[in-house]
Amino acid sequence: MATRPFFISNSDETILVTKREVSFTWHPGFSVTQKQKSINSFHNEIRKIKVNNIFLNPLEVSTKSSSDFGKSLSAFNLKIFHSEYGFVYLESAYQSSKIFENGDNYNDILLKMPIDAKRDLRIKDSGNVIKFVFDGIIFPTTPVSLFYDWLYIRSLQFIDNIAEQIAIYNSFTDIEFNPIYSWNTQARSIALFRGFNYRNILEPWKLTFEQFSAIAFPILPTNLRLNI
């Protein structure tokens, strides 16, 4: 058995996304077939859950998804436009945007393949990230997933009819995401996009960063906490 988080897009709450967990049968192994068996088990448990009297309909968002649409939404496949280099992979853009406490920034990662960008040893050995810089613009490190979510959702503008395609789903998974080791996940980012859609914001990439932040991470009453 394994326990993993998944992300629900909220249609009628202040918080756009809720994180929940379920336990399911884990199929060990690194092959795509084994991963997809685990995803199926994961999704079977999620489909038993109702929110507002509606059963959840999950989408796996990763290169291991059995859905071509889910695969296309992986940060390893999405691309974002950079004014100097044109379209670059989202994962590479994110990793290359990190500015570390010792001042290091590895711009060459921007042009690497996503898997190489994520595994670059320099980003693991350079200490804490103190800010992000993408295309000459500085972004904060808090809330912790804000910059990743912003970058991810901006990349969605290049997918035709993305709002229509995502409309049949209300929850999202990423079988590779383990919150013990990471705080960013494409599953949460796409759930956030769906949350914007519920509020008739079909093109949230047109918002300013400040507008995006205010809606995605509202200032909540002290007795509430945003699930990230």
C-alpha cells in the first residue's frame, strides 16, 4: 500500500485547490506499465469520493499517464516562451530560474532537456534558493509553489482549447510526486488552472503576477490554512 496526495479543484470556495490523500495498492517497479497499474489503483480510490454530491473524476498529469492529454500536461512536455531563446521546456525554465544563496544561477540549464535539467547536480549542491529570475523578471520564493504555478499556467496558453479539454476533470494526480522530497507538482498547478476556470477566468495567464497571486493564494482568516 502507498499513500499519496491528490488535488481537487474547488468550484465554490475561497481556496481554489484542496489537497487530500488516499491509500491505494502500489505496484513496485520503474516500468511505465507498473506505474500505470499504480495510477489505476490510485484513481479507483479517488473515484469513490464525492464532493458537493459529485464523484471525483481524476486525471494523471505526468509522462506516465495513460492519457495523451495527461502526458501533454507534464512539465517535461510543456513549453514556455522566452524572449531570447524562444520556446523552451517548462521544467528546464523552472530549474534555470533558481538563484541560490551563494549567488549562483545556472542559465545553461534553460537549454537542456527536462530530465537533464532536473537532475543537474549543481541545483542540488548550491544551497537554498533565495529568488527566481525568468526572462529578466524577479519572482519571490513564497508562497512556496507560487512561481512554479505561475510559470506552469503561463505555458498552458499554447495548448489549443485547454479550458474545454480540462473541463471534464475535477481532480488531478502526479504519480511521481512525493511531498517528502518536493513541494511543487504539476498536478496542483493544473488543479489551480481548473479552479480559475470555475471562476470564469479561462485565461489566467493574462493576469498580472500580482493579480494571479492574490487569487491563487488569498489572504485567509487566521483559522484557515491554504493547502499547498
